[in-house]
Amino acid sequence: MRGIAATVLSIGLVCAPARAADLAKVESYRAQHEAAIIGQLDELVRLKSVAASPEGLAATAARLANLLKARGFDVSLLHAEKGPPVVLGSYKSPGAKHTAMFYAHYDGQPVTPSQWSSDPFSPLMRSGMLGDGLQTIDWKKTKPPFNPEWRFFGRGAADDKSSIVAFLTAWDALKATGGKPSVNIKVLWEGEEESGSPHLEQVLKNHSDLMRADLWLIGDGPVHQSRSPTLYFGARGSLSLEATIYGPLRALHDGHYGNWAPNPAAMAAELIAQLRDSEGRILVPGFGDDVRPLTDAERAAIARLPKVEGSLSREFGIGRSEGKEGLTASTMRPALNIRGLRSGQVGSEAANAIPVDASVSIDFRLVPDQTPPKVRTKTEAFLKAKGWTLVTEAPDLATRLAHPRIIHLKWGGGYPALRSDMTTPAAKAVIAAAGAAAGKPVTILPMMGASVPIYLFDDRFKVPVIGLPITNHDNNQHAANENLRLRNLWDAVGLYAAMMSNLSW
Amino acid sequence: MRGIAATVLSIGLVCAPARAADLAKVESYRAQHEAAIIGQLDELVRLKSVAASPEGLAATAARLANLLKARGFDVSLLHAEKGPPVVLGSYKSPGAKHTAMFYAHYDGQPVTPSQWSSDPFSPLMRSGMLGDGLQTIDWKKTKPPFNPEWRFFGRGAADDKSSIVAFLTAWDALKATGGKPSVNIKVLWEGEEESGSPHLEQVLKNHSDLMRADLWLIGDGPVHQSRSPTLYFGARGSLSLEATIYGPLRALHDGHYGNWAPNPAAMAAELIAQLRDSEGRILVPGFGDDVRPLTDAERAAIARLPKVEGSLSREFGIGRSEGKEGLTASTMRPALNIRGLRSGQVGSEAANAIPVDASVSIDFRLVPDQTPPKVRTKTEAFLKAKGWTLVTEAPDLATRLAHPRIIHLKWGGGYPALRSDMTTPAAKAVIAAAGAAAGKPVTILPMMGASVPIYLFDDRFKVPVIGLPITNHDNNQHAANENLRLRNLWDAVGLYAAMMSNLSW
């Protein structure tokens, strides 16, 4: 609501904003509608919107379009050459001078149902994280208020359908309690984020008129591990690489040929040791040349973060960290993560053989101003300098015989990072509104460690892009048993209502 | 036959022995019975004698006992506390002053049927190695002589049932052609070699009287890659190790936690780089302290070996070797082979996550006078010095938090190597008889790179132990599509006949 005197926080100022009066009404509405809110999330999770199910993606997009239309939005389903539709909604608020675009994605990561404790698309409420003493809750038969530590399990329950439900609920709450949007509101909900958003740029380009906004708010990602409401002002970029190293044409008895025929598993270990050290430092020369230094404001924001390393170490069961600079500072650097290794067999299936090949799956995280093409060029030049022969298809016999160390590289698409200005008027308005919703200063992250393709919005529209995460950090995002902690969804309803009604700059 | 003047070769002397006259009769017998010989091998391969099938092992032992009894042998089935029976046969030759023990194993490696081109236990004749232009042969309907380049495919067809069939056929040929054994003959056929012979020592101990012999001949392993008839005078020892390295308790989003939470796949690469270099040199301090130098005779034997590195490189499709000393010389060193790596996921299944653990499967090959306990002790001391905390069960939370680098080690049983004297009278007699069968000097290997537990026989009985390999080197031993080249079996019949009838010292 425009009538609320939101305290515009300058970065570094940590006075506690007052809880906005109208947001109290929103909270009251939320408390009276807990079962209906979970019911909406339950319905959306049951729509199987994963890349393996194009019809599930299409059905979800159609359903979301209807949900927006029912709320008075103009809605389009936008298509690129391929891929699921982008849901675009628009609502013009009388008298508003700015437009806020709310981004989220309705697709979820692929699932491996055998790893789940329950069907990923038949969501379940449980009394907490999976573990000892956990109870399944028949929430439909339970009288609210629900315990805010309960968790709702299902693919997409957190990432990202929770953001969509928070948006819809905040809208309903404002309408029901007499609130009015202070900005024009647009919605962009895409269905390919978990596949790297390969067609989003084309949609943005083809429909840039429809996309015009003064601010993009990104409803994706978890809040800080301290469970404090959080905003982020950027995200790392991403670039994946699948490497295959070749040994002998057939598995060789390692008694007869070990120490003589080259072992691709040992070569994979050499490759990794060439690329990164045990503290996660990347050893490719010049890899950091394009890294833009943090600003003073960004450093200060990191220094103000609650310390979570101790509690996270206990949560994750780890006895050391890579590097000594702390969690968030470490995610300001580029990273080279080993996602997987495969060679030969282990355990009871291990045969006394030299494997035929070894696969290494790598995930680069980029920071401003690195670009995927430059990272690729530097990495390839380094590997060549280390004696590797790079191939892009399986080598034939002549190639194998001509080169001592052959590596097949298959690069993923990838995209660059974004770290946006935390001091623009719009940024200050968002920080203030979020603080008004939380009743306290929110946690400010200059850049999220994970990747979302928000550089696209910055690149094309040159307006502030700010992350509005809502899920618990321990939501098992991208893994089995994805879950949403109810307290996070309740907080999110207030946060979204504040972004609709309290933004003023 | 004693009447044959076998040329006793001193090591280093390479004059060509004459083809023994009675062995020509054996060859003629073999040529007239090719279908029956393959029929015997076919019958034995169909008996499913693998560790997963105790009843198949028992049935094979019973069948082998009957085959020996039918040939006039005294036969016992010997049992340890556990495990399949050891088939022991004995035949006393009138006037013989020495006894030769013929060892082989009737069990085969485990099979992964999906990797085979045909059922491992329904053997097939094919026109050669698997590849372009290969034909399946209906050998039962084909009139011999069979093409000696044909191959007979099935689990155990080479390793080791071919040795058993060569023994039985040589015996039959001698009997049919009026030949007489020049030595007393004993047979020990065990059923647990592919599992590391865990109960063989107990059987040898409990029945050492029955085992008494002046010479052990080991019917296992391939001939030299030059396809020349071969004898070996030792075998490397073996010791396996399964290592598991621990990362976070659950897979963590590598965007949020990469560069901070330790990556077990990267730690596995460090482990391997700590243990061995790219030339296969083992980096554990003092690892080579117990390595007994080669004798001059052993060095000379290696120097005389046909050069096969070039043709093998082409066969295996490899553009380099580990080390520069050549294939056989490299197998005189201890080895540390990486059999397998597993961590996270690769390729289309790769998730952007820090894996929870990494597994490394290692196979040590030992040389005289190394022992498994010493290797284990040195390796563990080195890993501790490198900062690893060694555990033997999965670490609990307190252990995880207390130690930065935790590694779970699971050692296999293992056994030491043997390199026996190539200059004893019995050794000279075996070399001479093998040369008589081949019609040329045979290839002499001081030690086979692969492992067979022949140290047991040397250790207990203190008599010469000599390897009598027969299979083609490219028999896919231990892998899918195991096969025996017919020429190798035909050569083996003559070799076994020579060991029965031409040994004299």
C-alpha cells in the first residue's frame, strides 16, 4: 500500500523497520486460509511439470494461465520454436508509475522415484525433515493452524511452485483485505529453467514489448541458512562439461597389463588434480582474469551476514571446509565442482581390469564478468598445454594410436553471472518493503551461489534484477524428497504482498 | 616317453629341440578327435561353475572326479570347512621316480550376461574374435579339421577348463598311441581360484600327505602375446582395497555449497594422485623396500622375449604406455591399479550437486618378497601421514565432525607373489619337454604379471612350481565373451602329453 511509510534502508543501515499495518491484515488472512493455500500447492505439485513430461508442462501452463485470468490479469501463453509455453500475465494498477515483473519457473528437476520416500507427484505433509521420529500428517483432516515446522514434500513443492503459490495467495490476501497494488504487476512463469532456459532468450526478444518493466523480482532460490528473510542481487553463471578419457579398447587384465597399458581412471584423477586443488582453487591459468572485484557495499553486506558455518557443518556432517573465507565469500569466487566420476567397477562388482574409459562430470560456476566462451577457451588451451588431445567425437583407431592422452569434451550451454547494483532507488525500495514484511532488516546477498539465468533480464532490459527467495535452504532442491517448510511459505506471502503493495520509489 | 632323448636346455641356450617322435602320434590322435575334444570342453562349460552357483560347482567337481576315475585315477573330493570340493586325482606310473602335480581350477569368474554376445554357459564356436565379418560356426555339423583360428566362446572355455580338457585329451592320446607316463601323475583341480582360493591352504594342510609331489605344474594363464608356447616361473601376488571417501551427509547443491563443502570426488582424485603417478610408480614411501632384485638369468629371459609392445598397442588402441621399460619388465614391478571410480552421477544423469561420497577400487599386484600385511601397513601409515583418518565402518556424526578427511578402507584377503628358480633340474626338464612338444624353444617368463596363489604350493611343499599356460592372451579372461583359440588348445594337448611322458631329471 502506498499509504504506508516504508523506511528506505540505505545499504549498511540496519535499523528495524516497523511491521506494516496492512501486512498484518495479510498475515491474518493467511492464518485463516492455511488449508486452502496448501491445497493450491498440492494441486500444482500434482501437475507433473518436468522436462520428461511435455504434456505435464503444457497442462501446468494452462492451469496457471487460468489462475491469473481468474484474478483479473491479461494472460498470454508465449511460445518459442520449441519448449513449453511461457506464461505472461499483466495487471495495470490505477495510478502506478512503475511496473514490477515477478519471475518464477513452473518446471521441476527430473526425478528418480526410487530415491524418494514417497511419490514425487503425490505430495505429503510430514512433521519435519526425514529422519527419526518423523510423522506423516493427514493435513486435509487436521484443523489449522498448522505447525509452521511441518514440511510439504513433492517435486516442485519448493523449487519453484512455492513462489507461484505465494504470489497468488498474496494477491488474494490484498484483495480480500482492501489492499491495492502500488505498482503495475507483471508475471513471467517459464517452464524450462531446470533445463537451462534454452528458449527464454528467444521469447524475451520476440515479445520484448510485453516484458517492459522497471524491476524484475526473481522468485527462485532458498533464503539464507539462518532462515532469515533474504534478498539477493545476482546469481552465479553456470557451465557444464562432460569429459571422457580413453584407456584401452577393451578392459584388460590388470595383472598382465597394469603398469603398462594406461589407466583412464588414474588419468581422470590427474585431470582433476590439474584443474583444481583441494581448497577448490581453479588452476587454469588466467581463469580469474575476468573476475570483477566486489564493491565496498558488497563486501560490507557479506560481512553482516549471520554466521552459519558451524551449524551447517553439523547439519552436513563435514569436518572441514574448502578454503577459509567462509561460505558466502567462497561463493563469490568461480567454482569448479566435480559432479560425478565413473570408471570400471567398484565394490563387489570390481574386476581386476584396466577400465576402457573414465568419465568426469564438471559444473563450473561463473562470476561477473566471466563468460562461458572465455571459460571454455581458457580451459581447452590449458588442457592442450597439459598434453591432452581434445576430441569432440569418439576417437578412431588412428587417433587413439597417434595421441597419448585423449579427452572427449562435451560442453553444456551455460550462461554468465549477474551481480547488480544494490544501491539503485528500486533496490532500496525492495529492501525497505521486504523489511516491512519481515518486521526486521532482511539478509542481503550480493550474489547467490546458485545459478538462475537472470543475466538475460539485465542484459535485455537494463533494469534492476533482484532475487526474492522464499524456500528453506534444506529443501532438498534438485534431489529426492524436495520439501517446503511451512514457515517459509507463510513468510513468503507477506513478502510478496509487500512487493505488490509497499514498493515506492 | 622316457625313451625320447629330450634336450635339456640350460637357461639362455636357444637351440631348437627336435619334435619328439611319440608326440607326433599324440598330434595325429588330436587331429583325428577334434570334434570329441571340443565336445568335452562344451560339456564342461555348460556346467555353471561360478561362485554364484554352489550347485554348479559341486556338479562340476563330481563330473571331473568321474572323468578321472574312468581313466584309472584314484580320486578324492576334499573339503575345507566351506567352499566347493577340491578334486584330487592320483595315478602311479610303474617305474617312475618323480611325481608331477597338475593344478588347474574349474571355477570361472562371475558373469554379467547382458555384456555377452551369447549365453556364457551355452558355448558357441565363432570364426574369430568378435568384430566385423565374424561368423558363428555350427561345429557339430562341420567336418574336421577345424580352422585353428576359430574360437570357442563361453565362461571358463579358456580360464581354466581348457587346461582340464588338454590334460584329459593328452592322457587319452598317450593311452591310445601306446605312450606311457614317465612320472607319477597327480591332479589338483580347485573350485575357488577366482574367489582368491580362500580355503585352499586349509585343504593343502589337512591333506598334505596326498599332495606330495616333486613338481607342481600350474595349468592357468595365457601364453605370451607372441602366441609362442610359454612357461612361467612365478606369479605376482594380489591385494585388493575398496576405499570410500566421505563428503556431506546429503548431496548438496553445488551452486550454494561448492567451494565450501568438501567434494569427495575431488578428494578421490587427490587420493589417487597421492598413491601413484602417471607412469604407474607407487608413491607410498618404502613400498619397494621388500622387492627382491631380478637375477641375471631372469633379466636375460626377459631380454630374450619377442617384442610385442607395438602390436599390442595397435590391438588395444593405446597411444602410450605407462613407463618406458616395456611390457614384461613393467610387470616385474609392484603395481597399483585403479579398477573403478564411483561418485555422484555423470552424463545425462548428472545433477548440480556435491556427491555424498566417492569410491575407489584398487588392486595391488605384489612381487617377491612383499607381503600383504606389510603393504597394508605401509599404505595405511602413508595415508595417515597425508592427513586421512582411517575408519573401518561408516563414520558417525561425531567422527565426521572431528576429522577433515575420512576414508573407509576395506582390504581384500590377498596373497604374496612367487618367483621360483628357473635352473633346478626339474625346471630344466620341464623346459626341455615343453620345447620337445613345441618343436622349438619355448618362451620363458620369470614371473607372470597376473596372480595365481602358487606361493601356497612353494610355501608348503618347497618343490619347483612352474606355470604351464595354454590360452591365447586375447581370451577376454575375466570379462565378457571369454574365448579359446583352437590352435592354443591343440598346442596344449602336445604340451600336456610332453609333461606326462617326456619329463626326466
